[in-house]
Amino acid sequence: MREKKIRFQNKMAGSRFALTITSLPCLVVWIVAGLATTSGGWNMESVQANPLSIHANPLLVTLPCVALATYIMAELNNANTLIRIYSRMVSCAFLVMMTMATFQYTSIGSAVVALCMAMFYRLAFSCYQDGHSMGRVYYASLCLSIASLFFVQVLFFLPLLWLLLSTKLYTLTFKSFCASLIGLITPYWFWTGYSFYKGQTDVLVNHFAALGTFEQLCDFSILSLPQMVTGGFIVLCACIGTIHYLGTRHMDSIRTQMLYEFFCICDYAAILFLVLQPQHYAPLLGIIIVNTAPLIAHFIALTRTRWTNYITIGLLLLTVAITVFNLWNPSLNF
């Protein structure tokens, strides 16, 4: 039987140094973005007074969040064998897409939401077919609740996530459902006590009132060109990864199929949410990237044809081009 040719995409996907090599240029981009922000648009008085303050430099929060989320994505792949060969593509794809969206660097909330979603998946997937995993379900729900402190609309995903926990992970029992509710309540329990102590209960009320606030449907005029280009590219990666997965899922284990179906459903739910309410672009993009990274990584790591190699190279070149475009676009508002 003729052995298939090892192409560039396969060498890249199978390299043990892929994440290290990917991290270096990504770190350079973050540094360049940090220099650009301190030379233009931020509070220069705060920068001069204390260059290490979070108020002066949000990258001190967003960069560690993205770095930790990248590590968690790597652990998510390792623990669940998302790709049936050795590959770091899941974490690499996540890091590259988060780096590409340079306009997100100053959004602490978006970085925290992406980190919390990655942690949710890491904890929830470890509960597969385990009806006695109340503790991990609690902590997974706690991560969602923390994300909702920064982006309360995350709570709209709860019914879908509970359904998927029941139908894809087979882990949602009455006890684990109660554990999930307790995990969701825990951060708000402390926040409510603090709000009453400070006499700021209106802040908590306004936080939940945002759940009933909706803007004009599909109003893309509020998005900048870099946001539209970046979002369109990530959705393209999601479509490519989904089409490939649907055509090759029979080669994966039943467990892996369930996990990827979880990713697909959540990914397109977040994309639909973004299309309907573009004003939530920043946090939703992070959620979409967390779900898209395993899909496009599956495509890059497990295809070997000449055309998929060309597609991979094309996606890589587009990623570089979009990153440069976002970094130097005069409409950037760091």
C-alpha cells in the first residue's frame, strides 16, 4: 500500500515544538500592541505614574488570561484525545486566533470569558458518563458564573449547556443539576452580600437587567472593519473544521464524537447570537474561538491531501495578513 506523502501541514501539526514556536511570534505581537497602546490612546498620565498598573495597561491582565487559557486548551486536548495523533494544534489554533484579534487586547472581560469557557470545557468533559461527578459539575458551573460577572448574557447559554451535559456527556442527574445551580449562585451570593454592605444593590439589579436589553437585530454597522474581517475569518475556520469533521467523524471514538458535537453546537449557537446581537461581539468572539480551535485543529492535523495542504497554508497566510492589518489599522482603538 502506497504511503501518503507527509506535507507541510502534517509536519506542522505533529511537531513537538509547535506550541513553543507559535508562542514566540504571538508574544511579539502582544508586545508590539502594548508599545502601540502606550504611545497612543491610553491614559498617559496613568502610564507615567505607574507603568505596571492595570488601569494603565490592561495587557497585564489579558495576556496572562490568554496564556492560561492556552495551557488549559492543551490540557483539554491531552485529557480527552481530541485529535487521535500527537498534536498541539488545538492550543496553537486557539492562541493564534486570540492573538489575531488585536482589538481585543484591552478587553479584560473578553479575556476572562474565554478563560472561563476553556476551564468549563476542561471540567465538564472530565465528567463524561459519570453520574457521580457533582464536584466537577459544581466547579464547571462556577466558571460559567464567573464569566457571567463580566458578560451576563453567558446565562443565555445555560439551557443549551444543561441539555448537552445530559445528551452528549450523559452526566446530568438531579444531584449534579443541583450542584450546577449552587455553582452558578456562589459568586452572586458573595456579590449580593458585598452589595448590601456597600449599599450598592442597584449595581446588581442593573447587571441582571441587561439580560432583558436587546438592540436592533443584525446591526453590523456598529462593528469596525477589523472586527468584521476577523470574525468572518474565524467563522470560515469553523465551517471548514465542521465540514471536515462531519465527513470523518466515523474514524473517531464515540466519546470524541460526542465532545466534538458539543463544540459544534455551542460554536454555532454563539455565532447565531453574534449575528443577531453584534453589540456583544467582544465576549462572544472569545467563546467562538474556544469552540472553533478544536474544529480547525482537527482539520489541520488529520488531513493529508495536496488541497488541504494548500488550504492550511492559505489559512496561515490569511492569519498573518489579518493580524498585521488589525495591528496597524488606523481605526484601532486601544
